[in-house]
Amino acid sequence: MLYFDHCASTPPYPEVIDTLAEVMKAHYANPSSIHRAGAEADKLIGRSRGLLGELFGVKPEEWLFTSGGTESNNTAIKGVAKQYRTRGTHLITTQIEHASVYDTFRQLEREGFKVTYLPVSRTGHVDVEQLRQAMTDETILVSVMHVNNETGAVQPVEAIGRMLKASYPRTIFHVDAVQSIGKLPISLKDWGIDLLSGSAHKVRGPKGVGILYVREGIQLYPLLTGGSQERSFRAGTQNVPGIVASAKALRLSMQSASQRKERMEKLRGKLVEIVNAIPELRMNGSENREEMAPHIVHFSYPGMKPEVIVHLLEEQQIIASTKSACSSKDSKPSRVLLAMGAALPQASGGIRISFGDEHTERDVETLGEALKQMVDKLKPLERGMTTSHELR
């Protein structure tokens, strides 16, 4: 089986699995307890926090541990909105954010906040100047993802962060980096990032652990209360085995990030050539590889239901996905592709391929052969499917 759904979840490193099991077996005490066993468990969390500090060049205490990327995003966005509401009620994000960001802003709108959803280009990119024009004296938060989870479009977060710090230093900048950590370089300080979200199971770590960078000086209104854990920003007993294993996965992924990027760019280039050579398929995103993440290829078969394509590929032992795993069971057209100006048939027929460490050029060739066979099988149905979409 060829697993091309690393954006949804990744196979854990073998040594991460070993670490998880070892810590579960030896350090089961509550890290908030005052006895020795609790102190030892707490020390492991401290070491993990220290490792993140080293990896990102910031203070260890600026990192929080959560239950995943969704909680990290919610904690950052709602925490800032509620904490700094006296400064203003205007928030800015984009039309293409992951649901855990987009739906959070929609919820805040219902609570009285004013939200600007920035449009994107046909390649799926935000314009920094449009963001500047959307800023007001009431803007307290800007949230822009680093890599789009569907198309792989890389957003200009460095330029955005520098612009905000130069012109709007009181506005807090949040970045959802769930799809970029371990794949692309990130400089928290140089880019002026105040909050950054990540998820362990996207970098070959365990599920159920998220990370959240909170720059020193930033206060968050806690979503979970009832304890002083995580600087009182996130109450609840910490997942010690998961945290230690996640820190190890992040270290392993970031140590090999430059080699991974170079190798995946070659795989992506090869698959893009294959897709472009199949007339029925249409690439989504930019032709400039510098504007796209190296591990994601997104294309559409206009007029075809993506779940049909996914199941046909699965019959050939190939695992792919339609869009975000959190939204993959939603049959609606892609909100991201619609925001990019795609017509309904194209927005309804998107397929995402995402690479991992195990993939080779031969795997991409096998995928290409499967795509050609899939198109040959579905082509007779194309006219009827397209007409069905047009009648909606």
C-alpha cells in the first residue's frame, strides 16, 4: 500500500513509539503532584519544553502543550480575542484557513467581534497590501496560516509579520503552522510571530498532542480552567508520554527538514509533470514551486466526485484524500478552491496528494500510472457528472 495522506496524519517514527511506551510504563505519576514521582514526570515536561526552545530559538516557557492543532488554534485565537477585547473587536484572517481557524472566527463573529476574511489570488495566496488596507485601530489579531492544508500554497507570513511589527506593533500575529513545521523553515523572532500552532501527529509523532508558542508578554484568556498547568492558560493534567514523544518527533523532523524539503521538491515536480500530462486533470495552485509547499500536490478532476476517485485509487492500494481530514466527509465543494475562483465542477473534484519520508520516485510513477487508469475508467462518465453539477 502507498500512503499519500501525510497531511492528515503521519506514521510515527519507531523511536517515538518506543519513547511513548517507555514513559507510559515508567512515569505514570501526575506531574502536578508534589511527591518525587510527580516531580520526575514534571521534569520530563520541562525537558521537552526546553527542547522546543532550542529548536525554535525561543525561551522554553514560551511553549504550551495542548491536545492537538485544533486546540492550539482555538486557544490562540479565542484567548487573544477575549483577553484583549477592551483594545478593540476587529479580527483579520483569510478565506482559506483550516476549519479549526475559520470556524473559530465565525463563532467569534456571533459573539460580537468584527472579522475581515481576506480574499486570495487564483493561486491561493494572500496579498500583504490587501491585509495592510484591512487594518484598523481596532484590529487586535491577525491570523494567517503558513501552508494551506488543501492546496499547499505557502502564505507570505514573514512579510506579514514584519509589516505588522513595523506599522501595527500592538496587533497580535498568529500563524497556524500545522502543515509547515518540519517541512519549511520558520523563524519566530525574525518574522514577528506572536503565536504559532503545531501538531505532533503531522511530524511523525503521536496523536493527541499539540504545541502552541506564546511570545513572552502575551496573555491569553483560558478556555480551560481548573488548574495552574501550562502557565494557567490551559488547565488539565498534561499528557506526559505524549509530550515527551512529541518533542522527540519534532527534533527528528526538524533535524532532517532541509533534506526532506529538497527530496520532496523532486517528488512534487515529478507528480506535477504527470498530472499536467493528463488532460482531464487540472492542477490547483501556483506553477512557481517557491510559492507551494514541497510535500503537497493538489489537483481536480472537474465534474467528478472526489470520493469516487479516492476509492478507485484505493482499489489499486493507493491512499489519497480529498481535502482536510477534518472536512473530508463533507460533500460540499471546497471552500478553499471556491475562494481561489475555481468553478463549481473544479471545486467539487479536488484530490490531495501529500508525501512522506518513505516515498520514492518509483512510488510517484506508480501513482501516475494509477491516475491514468482511473481517468480512463471514469472518462465515459465525465459528461454526465459535469451536467449534473451544472444543473445544481
